[in-house]
Amino acid sequence: MFRWVEGVTEAQIGEVGEALYALPAVIPEIRSYRFGSDLGLGEHNFDFAIVADFDDIEDFRTYRDNPDHRAVSRSVIGPLISDRAAVQFDAGERPDDPTAPPEGV
């Protein structure tokens, strides 16, 4: 998740989206990739979020260390953000009860 610096334009946010949209084509380890601007439904939210799914931790590490991903992070997104938050977690499959928390929680 990101908070934009003051003055970021819609055109710049569009460039971020275009750069992110291109990543799954060059990083096959990405199983699912969604991103977008906050809907403005709550106070103190971040401005933009990315949700990426991978089959395993090694696929995440491949994505994280991929030169194309690092270039987008550093050159396209980096200059536009004032704050960043990230979480990696195992979403797992819980077919018996989708409302139950994952084991260990």
C-alpha cells in the first residue's frame, strides 16, 4: 500500500498502473495481480494498494527480486510515494469453513 506525495497527478497514477499491468507478462510466478486506488470510504486509508498472489514463498521471492519489478518499484513508484506498507501472509485454502481463521491465528 502506498500514500502518494503531495501533488501526484492522475496521469502519474495512470503510469503506475500501466507499469504494474505489464509485470505479470514478464514474471510468470505471479498467479494473480490486482491493484488500484483507494475508494475513499474511510479516513486515514492509504491511497493505492497492490494484491499479488503466488503459489509459494519462493515464487514471491522471485517476483520481489525480479529486475523488472525492482525497476518499477524504484523508478516509477518510488519517487511518488511518501509512505509504504507491506504484508506477506499465507491466505491458504480453508474449504471446510471459509470464515474460520487460518491455523495458528
